[in-house]
Amino acid sequence: QVQLVESGGGLVQAGGSLRLSCAASGTIFRLNVMGWYRQVPGKQRELVASITSGSSANYVDSVKGRFTISRDNAKNTVYLQMDSLKPEDTAVYYCNMNFLSGNYWGQGTQVTVSS
């Protein structure tokens, strides 16, 4: 049983920055992948970035060079540093943890980028 809690969303102007955090608690398997997804109304949820327990990261092309995912295994926390934000980044961002016997989601946090 794992619980994920996101924080850090908000309203920013285009070109600004936000840092999202996701703290995991419960029974956590050591070998896992954590990631950030985003979703807008009427569209499928999209994987934005993921990171393994060994800190190997991957990004969707649209955020490469602007977003950075990182994790602190001692704190069971994953971060998403979002720089040079664009209006098209506006979405609800969800934290995810996946391992052999479990797949868990946070409640989501709203990110809104104004022109």
C-alpha cells in the first residue's frame, strides 16, 4: 500500500518556473520507477517524465531542455523542475509510482500558465 501526495502547482506567467514535489509513503519496493503525467480535459493522460530508482531519466520531446526530473530516495520523493513554461504546459499533473506488484497515483495538482 502506497500513498502519493503532490504539491507545488499554481498559476504562473509564460516563461516562469514551478517546482512540483511528490512524497511517497507506505510499503515501497526498492526497485521502482516514478514519473509525472499530465492531462487536459478531453485528452489522454501523457507521460511527461520518468526516473528509475537509479536516477535514469526520460522525457517527452516537448519538455526536453525545459523540465528536469529528480528524486531523493532517502525521502521517497520525486521532483519536477519546470522552467520556461508555456501556455501549452497547462494541465493537471499527476505523480506515479510503478513497481513489480503495484502501480499508484497521486491526486493531481493543477498547473496553469498564462500568456
